[in-house]
Amino acid sequence: MDNDTAGRTGAISAAAGPDPSLGEVVAVLEELYPPESAQSWDRVGLVAGDPAQPVRTILLAVDPTLEVIAEAAAAGADLIITHHPLLLRGIHSVATTTAKGAAVTDLLVNDIALFCAHTNADVADPGVGHALAAACGLGETEALQVTEDQELGRVGELPEPVTLAELATRLQAALPPAPVGVRVSGPADATVRRVAVLGGAGDSAFDAVRSSGADVYVTADLRHHPALEAREEARGARPYLIDAGHWASEWLWLPQLRATLAAHLPDSVSLEISTVRTDPWDFVVGAQPPHDAGGSR
């Protein structure tokens, strides 16, 4: 690690030894993604692990699934950092008869720590929103909305106008491959420039999107009724909608996270991005090509 990196706020000095402790890594993560910046309903931070254990290999993933944990065990990882929490809702058993219980057991048996940065990573600068904005081709952005005193989502303008189909195609090329791909509501040849983005589920932010003056809203998990009502309110015009998929839209944060951690941790720590696709869908039948999109809306 060079002297510039070692001197940065929150960076672990190489003098501390080749292998930082989990506690030291957690301290860096909590400085980058303060737990107090998470939404009140969220559950973030260290889920499993001994703060004294050394960390040599870290696996980065969106979801702490059983397959991701198995991948970490096979790679000899000491720590998994995920975006989504493992224990967002209360449970009363960690028996292996449930998936959550099996996940906790696998973590403990394989001596793998788990740290989750969820909405505190959404609101970070840079964070999930910035990664999605960059994938769309946006430069300078501002907050889409402020929730619980935290900026959530981004909105900005493309360097030049493009068609809705061109924007969707550009975004799809930046996303990891996912079976469902990118869903679009609006005429393929419509011209767009101002773009609002919100990684993950975003159909609760339509009022903020309309207030932002965005031509198109890029998010995920758009449910039938909220999306239909939003298009009805727009009378078929702006804002158009792009559903990039929950897993894919938030996966974009992982390369950014790796680069950020590389600047704060010793070179001895290996940072790997999970190769497991945790999108729950496997294939699509009968998708409509862009030139037929839009219908009567």
C-alpha cells in the first residue's frame, strides 16, 4: 500500500500487519457507510464473525444466499460483504430446516464473517445511486429525494439527448447478464435527457421523480399498479420507465465498493466480486422487441 493510501482517513496502515482484523475492516466500512445513515427500518452492520479474526479474503455480493456463502467457503474467504441484509426481519430460530438458519450455520461452521451495508450504502457518496447513474451515462447529479434526512436516489442530465431505446441499450450493456433483462415503458424512439435513478425497488418514489422533471426513471421491482398509475398520470408522456432489475441495478455498486475498499485496506487483502447471480428469475418467454414497445400508452 502506498503512502497516499495509508494516509487517507479510515485507511488501515500497513504497519498494523499484513492481515487486518475483522474489527479493523468493520471500522473502515462503518466510516464509509455509517450505520446511523441507514433508514430506521433497516438492519445493517456486522451479522456474524469475531472482530479479532484476521481478514485475508473478502467476497462482495448483493445477497447473502446459501450459494454465495458456499462460493465464499470454496474461495477461503474470511468475510462476505453484501448489500442486502440476511436478517432484515426477526426470526426465532436458526435451525438448518430454514434457509436463514442454514445460512447462519454455514457462516459459523466455515468461520466466515458477514457484514451488510444496505440503505447506508444507498445514501453514501459514492454509493449505489452514483453507480447506477454512471451506468446510465450521467455526470453531475443531485439527490432525487431526501428520506429521514438522507439523500436517496440521483437525478441528472445526459451529455446529449438519446432515444429511450438507446438509453435502455446502454444501460443493459453496463449491467451484469440477467435473464429478465431491462423492461421499458414508453416509445422506443422518444427523446430523453434528464434521468432519475434509484437502485433496487423504487415504485414508492414516483412523486419525487415527477417533481424532478426527469424524462425517464431508472429503477427496479416496478409493480403493476404503481407503474400503470404512473404512466396514466403521465398520459403516456414523460417520465418513461426503465426497470433494470433489482439484483442487476445494485450489482453495479460492487466494482465501486471493491475500488473503495482497495484504497483503504492493505494490499494483502484480496477483494473478489461474487460470480453468483442472485436474481431469482431463470428465463423469459415471449419478450417484445423494442420496435414494438409502447403500445397505446
